[in-house]
Amino acid sequence: MHSTLIVARMDLGSSAEVGKLFAEFDRTGMPHLMGTRRRQLFAYKGLYFHLQDFDTDNGGELIESAKTDPRFVRISQDLKPFIEAYDPATWRSPADAMATRFYEWTASA
């Protein structure tokens, strides 16, 4: 499984609306189109964390190819009032907000 973690800024009071937008989005075929297995959203002291798990390592490529889908465009627009780039000066795409994994551990079966 492959995971991505997007970090941005969000007012904690917006978490219910952001969750609702993703619940509606995840009821469409988009998660399957992007290869998304699981999505988790977290908030902490003005920060927003979007953890997305994929079946394969090409999740980023699948997201890139889905960016022109009207459903992807719509949720991106709908989230703008609530989610702000962590560093607006350097943000050009979600790839600019992805955390870099530097350690991983998995329990053995």
C-alpha cells in the first residue's frame, strides 16, 4: 500500500464542512478512479492533514490524471474557502503540500 499526506492550513471550525464535502466526493466513483483505498482527515492547531492510502505506488500518477475530471475540479473549488496552502508562496499543486515519509514500520503477521 502507498500513502500520501497533504499538509495545509484549516480553521478547526471548518472540519465538519470539509468532512461533508469529502463524504459526498467519496460516494462518487472518483476514489476508485484514483485508486484510493482509504482517506483520513485530521486537524491540529490550525493545520489540516489529509492521509490517503492507495493500493499501488502510482497513486500520485492516478491523482494527476484525475485532476481534469469535473468531480475533482468541483471538490477542489468547494474546498478553497476552508483549506489554505501551508506555504502559499510555493504552492502550485497538491504535490507541493505533500509530506515526505522518513520512517515506516509495519507489524509482522
